[in-house]
Amino acid sequence: MTAVITGAGRGIGLAVAERLRMRHDLLLVDLDPSVEQEAQRLAARAVVCDITDPAGRQAIVDAAGDVTVLVNNAGITRDARIVKMEEEAFLAVIRVNLAAAYELTTALRDRFADGASVVSLASRAYLGNFGQFNYSASKGGLVGMTRALALELAPRVRVNAVAPSLTASEMTKAMPDKVLAKMIASIPLGRMAEPMEIAETVAALASPAMAYVTGQVVVACGGRSLAP
């Protein structure tokens, strides 16, 4: 039985792969060819493709076999204030973060084993983030999709989401120090999440221990969603 993980070449996706290999065969999916090296390291298989492309999604379906876990992790950002948001940037983020996750989930529908689990990576930003109109919309859409698909795919397949806050990654490392410090100061736990901490949350939702949980969103934000 296979766990399919998109955006698995680095960051949270790679951490999820490292965590799930304890219980699953892995199929790692990424647009970056370096995912093949990570797959080799983890004794896994890899598909290098664009998940917004029907041919790419078909390659995943062909390689997957029976699927016990699907982790919709692939995502992009194209941040800008609404007054400066270009239509192309808005649509690109919606296309990758939301539409492709829906399309891949439905493409694998006949491959899901009984008791399979879908976990999508939303974001605390679905509650609203300044300068991330498109990103917040895409992640809010993932939350709605999670709830709707949980009804659609029950009782055979559970569908849940994890909504992380600021997580240590190449993207956060590229932020100006003052901006990053201000964001961390807004987190009650006083630090960013580590990718493996988010991976543990994903693994928990995907596991049989959560067999009676579906249609839920776990906001893994260090308490940031509680802050005024």
C-alpha cells in the first residue's frame, strides 16, 4: 500500500515522507527533479511532474497502485497587496494550491484502499493574511474542499487538513530578519514550527489511531490563531 506525497522534494513534504516511511511504501511527487535523489535515499519511488498537468496526474495514478494515504502538500506563493495583485498571480496560486489538489484526489479515487486517508496542507493563512489574498483564498478553499470531500468519500476514505503557521523553511529563511522576528513574536509558543512537527501532525491524522476523525482541520500554529 502506498502513501503519495506531493511537494515531497523538500520542507514539510520531505519531512512527511521521512515520517510516513515507517508504515508505508512511498511515492514522492515533485516538479523538482531532485526529488528522485530524496526518493533513492528513502528507498522510495518518485514521479517528477507538474500536478496541474493532466499528463502529470496520470503519471501519478499509473505509478501509485493501491493508495492508503494521499498528502496534498504541493503549493506556491505569489504574494502582493490586493491593489497590486495581478490576475496571473492570483490564478496560478489557486491552480496549484487548490485545483490541483482536488484534481489529484479525484483522479486517485478508484485507487484508494478501504480506510484510506487524505490529508491536505492548508495554512493558518486561511483565516486571513495581509498581502496574501490569493494564498489565503487557496488555503481557505482547501478547508472547504476537505469538508466537502469528507462527506463525498465517506465511509471508505477519511479526509482531513492541517493548517500550519510559520514553519522553518527556505522561504522563511529568505525573509528579512525584522519581518521574521515580528512574525515569531506573534506566536504564543515563541518560535517557528519545525517541518517534522507538522509531519507528525499529518502522520497522526493519517494513522488508524484517528480512524473516527474526518472533515476536520487541525490548526498547528503554536497558538498564533489565538493571538489578538
